[in-house]
Amino acid sequence: MATTDRQATTLALAHALSAAERGLAVIPLSRTKLPALRSPHRDEPDPAPCHGECGRFGHGVYDASTDPARIRELFAAAPWATGYGIACGLPPHHLIGIDLDTKSGTDSSAALRELALRHLFTIPPTVVVLTPSGGRHLWLTGPADVVVPNSAGRLAPGIDIRGACGYLVGPGSRTDHGTYSTAPGTTHITPAPCPRALLRLLLPPPRTHHFTPPSAGGHGQGLVQFVLAAHEGQRNTRLFWAACRAYEDGIGPALVDALVEAALNTGLTEREARATIASAARMTGHRP
């Protein structure tokens, strides 16, 4: 058994180094699919949050690296490792993992197809990793400025998402339940970009608040909701457009505070929001 484990560790290290050559940051995993190295702070009575700033190994996905020397050090510190994890959300790929599980008794592949039909997207040819339980991991890439959170069953029953601060079990890893492998024909494929419609489903739903001043009426409420629905990359544009419409319709001054509050809820700062609204006022011939 010891010889078998050593062979599994050697093979896992080889696979991990190969993944690192493709720009994928990796960590060693145990047979349970958990990070092989335990936290160096586990015996501290009240440990402060640490993501590796202490300089020691044992911080899970925060140990992940593409540096071959560091990867060898990680595996040397965990000679019992039989697999490796691939960190998601990191450059250059900003990997997103779609985990289609089979253990929940639901048809996760059918659920994904139904989502694709309903929201008008298709999964492009990409890397597919087969799990010992019969499930599949689809590898996709995301935009550099978008943080996809981890989730379990939120998208649909049996579909888990691996995003920022998460990891995928790499192909070639050996676990208590079997070995992970790349699906035939996908070994040398580059992970494909995540379809925009699917990406929107993976992001947390925007917080919806109703900020309608009495004097603004229903039209003012519509403009505020238009700002609240803004996604990353369109917040200033939507705010500017809504503010222009408000000033053109004579409700600009009454709607300023509500627009600012809506903009804050999308992630803009108060300074950014007020500057954008002031620009809209000047553009429409009004004094901010």
C-alpha cells in the first residue's frame, strides 16, 4: 500500500506540474479530495484570518501556484497526497467549474440543457473531466473583472459551481472512490469562455430595493429600477442615462438621492454616483 501511495503521489505531482505549464495554479490533495496540508494555525486558540501571509503551507487554495519549485515543495510537505486541485478564478484563465453531480438522484445534465434552452445559450466545446461517481466537470473561463462565487445547487439541483477561492479536482487524481480522468477528445482543448447568459446566472442576484421619492412618481421609480438592474461594466452608463431622463422630465432634483442610493447598491461610490449625476445635469442644461 505504501508503494502504491508513493506511486500515486509521484503521478499526481507529474499531472500537477503539467497543469501548471498550462497556467493552472495547483495544490496537493489527499484521497478525500481535501487539501493535503493542514492549517498551520489549527492549534492556535484564536487564530487571525490568514491566507498564507505567514509564509507557511496549509492555507488550502491560497497555497495554489504555477511555480514548479513551489509545487514540488508543496508535494514534498504532503507525501501522502494522491491528487491535486486546480484553483478557480485565478489569472490567466479565471477558471469556472460546472460540476454536474450524479449523487443527488437528479439528472444534472438534463437540468443544464433545460437552462440552456430557457436562457438561450450553448456550452461550447471545452475541457470535460469525468469523476469516479459518473459526474462531469466542465471547465469554462470567465472575464478578469468578474468574480464568480462558489455555490451548491443554486443554479439547479445537482449542479455545483466552483469559482473564486474554490478548486476542481484535477484529472489524474486518485481518490478513495476512484480516479478522475479527462473525457476523450477534450484533453488538449483550451477551456472555452463561459457564455454570457450563463455567466449572468452564476452571479449573485442584484439586491432589489425600492427607492421612490413621493414627488418622483412611477416614472422616477422606473428610472431607479433601471439603475439597480445594472451589471458590472454598465453601472455608470445606466446611471448617466437615468439621470439625463430625470432632468429632461423635470424630476432630476427630486430623484438625485434615490439615484445615488441605487448606484451605491450596484457598487459605485457616492462620489462616483454624484459626479455622474452632475454630468447628466450639465449635459441636459441644468445646474447640478
